[in-house]
Amino acid sequence: MNVVLGKKMSIACMTILLVFTAKAQGEQPPIELTLEKAIEIALSENSSVKVADKEIQKVNYAKKSAWYGLIPSLEATGQYSKYLAPSTMSLAGMVVELPTDFNVTAGLQLSLPLFAPALWKSIQMTEIDMQLAVEKAYASRITLRNDVTKAYYSVLLAQDSYKALQDGYSLAEEVYSQAKKRFELGLSAEYDAISAEVQMKNLQPNLLEVENGIERAKLYLKVLMGIDASVPLIIKGNLSSYEKDIYDANSPSKGQGNNTDLKQLDIQKKLLQKSLQLQQTQRMPTLGAFGQYGRAGTGNKAANNPFTGLPSPASQAWYSQGLLAGLQLNIPLTGIFTNTVKEKQTAIQILQLDIQRDYLKKSIDLQIRTAVDNMNKAAKQVDAAKKNEQLAQKGYEIASKRYENGAGTVLELQNASLALTQSQLTYNQSIESYLSSKADLDKTLGIDPESIK
């Protein structure tokens, strides 16, 4: 955990340093990214991860608050009352005014729960709440890792596709140059030169579209990483470097239990079970200890004694109510019957959760099978596309020589160059498809290579 915290601190410091350096220079310096670095920055700066971490802190405070219920409670009370109108007393047919001026009471009360089942169940529920908050935070990291990984692969795909189209444009330029030269020498028709030029210019809109696609993919990656959109990114590597990681996948017979959605449902079930137990404790008696100490005082104003008629001076009298200690037992009576309805409702919720869990397991199994099938399909496509690219390269070389020697047509050369470009695009797309499916499989299985939990 300390290693992860150290990584987060280093990433945060790096980001702050980059910002201040950019301001000093008047421009944003580029960030060179690998996949691992992109994930580290995202886990440190993404807002969804920060919100999940704050939720853990909030639940932790609730947990501490529940434990405070076991601490002895000490309360101080005080009351002062002033007589605005004199109090009176009826005596032998006469109404006598009393000289009372004010009353004062003050006291301390100490209480301590001895047997409180509901309190203990509440504390246990906060423990489970903490487990759920931690699991949700872990799930947010798994989801973010998946999103960043796929976004990074999308940038690589766009960059590799742009390079393939640039190579295709260079081939089209070469074809046009050869066709134009042969036309000028009178060795071919003008149509060949026009056709080659049209093919070359048709690639320009595709280049612009892919170039814009690179910027859009980078912008989405920046949003996931939680960095400013104006910060330029340099994405290192290419998709072909991941070819060595491709293998034929088998559907895992075990591992669904690590799925974060399943874990959250299991924790929610524990929470409902504790809630049911808490409701059942409402029928149980509670026992507590208490202690009380109090003082009271009264003040009389100067007045004639109503019995002797003689004047009485103003006076105050104080006395202690003493120190009391005892036990208090509370036994619910009506709650024995009224809480049974709530208990039945909670029991039904638990059954509903079991049904949802069964459905989720089937859905997860389908997701795993789909991801594995897509990986195997993409692995075969990569192998076929690589062989096809080699053949297309050889075919282009043959067509180019034939055209130079006047044995081939410009149409053959154009088709060969287009086939080579298409094979390169298919090769890159197949690798990206495999990597994205692998990322989805890791997310479904709850796999976290860096142990970020």
C-alpha cells in the first residue's frame, strides 16, 4: 500500500512540476506516455477514483461514530426560571402571594449501555459498509484501468493506421510518378496517369480523417487520465510490439468469484442479513447503567410574611438532590409484533438479491466466453493478416517490376498497392481487437496486475 501511495505522490509531483514548467516557458510541455504510465496518472488524477476514496473516508467516519455509542455518555443540564408574576396559594379561603423570586436546577447524568444488541449490530453493519466502500473503490479502479487501456490502444491503432495510410499514399505517389513518366515517353495512355493521380488524391481525405481521429483518441485519453486537454501527449510504441503477447485463450473454469460486481452483491447480501438481525433485536430488552447528581436552589424576594404579617428579608436556599446510581431495563412490547412485517420485507430483499446474483453469474459467464472467443478470433486474424501483408508486399514488388518493364498494367499496380495498404490496416486492427478483448476479459475476471487494491 505504501508503494502505491509513493507512486501516487510521485505522479502528482510530476504533474505539478510539468504545469509550473509550462507556465514558465509559456507553453505546455508534452508528456511521453507508455501504457503503464498512463494508468498510473489516471489512478492518481481521475475524479471517479478520488470520489471513491472520499467515500471510504466518509464510511470510516460513520464506523467511528457507531463505536462512540459504547462510550459512557455524560450530560450536563441546567435550568433557571424567573417569576414574572407572583405565585399564589389558596389557604383557608384566602389567596396568599408567595415571595418566590426564581428557581435554579443543575445536574449531571451518566449513562452506559450494558446490553444493547441493536448497537452491536449497527457496529457490525458499519464494518460491512466499509467493505462495500472499499470494493466499490476497487471496482472503479478496475473500470478505469480498462477504459485507459482500451483508449491507449485506440490511440496506437489510429497512429499505426495513419502510418499505413501514409505509406499507401507514398506508394500511390510512386505509381503516379511511373504512370506520368511512361505517358510522357509515349509508352502508356494518358488514362493511366489520370487514374493513378485520382487514386493518390483519394487517399488525402482518409489521411485527414485519421489524423483527426488521433486527436480525438488522445483527447478521450486525457479525460480519463484527468489532465488538461491542452497538454500535448506523445504516445510511444506501436501495436506490432504487442504481437508476442497474443496467444490462444481458454475459458477460465474458475475466477468469476473475483468479479467486482459479484463481490458487491455478496457484500450487499451480508448487509441485508445484518439489517434483518438488527430488526430482530428490536424485540430484545436493553439494559443500561446510569448515574445522576443534581443541585437545586430557590430565591425569595423581600415581602411580608403571610402568616405573621412581619417583614421577611430576601433569601436564597440551596440543596442537593444527592448522587443516584442504578440500572434501567427496557422491554419492548408492541415492537414484538410490528417489526415482523419489516423482517419479512428484508427477507424478501435477500431472496431477490440471490436471484440477481444467479442472473449476474450467467451474464458474467457469457461475457467471459464472448471475450475469449473474440481473442481467439483476433489471434487467428493477426496470423492471417501478417501472412497476407507479406504476400501483398511481394505482390506489389512483382506488379511494380512488371509495370516498369511494360508487361503489366497500371490497374495491376494500383490494386497491388491498395492490397498492401489494406493488409497493413487489417493487421493493426486485428492486434487492437485482441488487446481490447483481453482488457475486457481482465475486467470481467477482476484481474489487477499491479495489485492496486
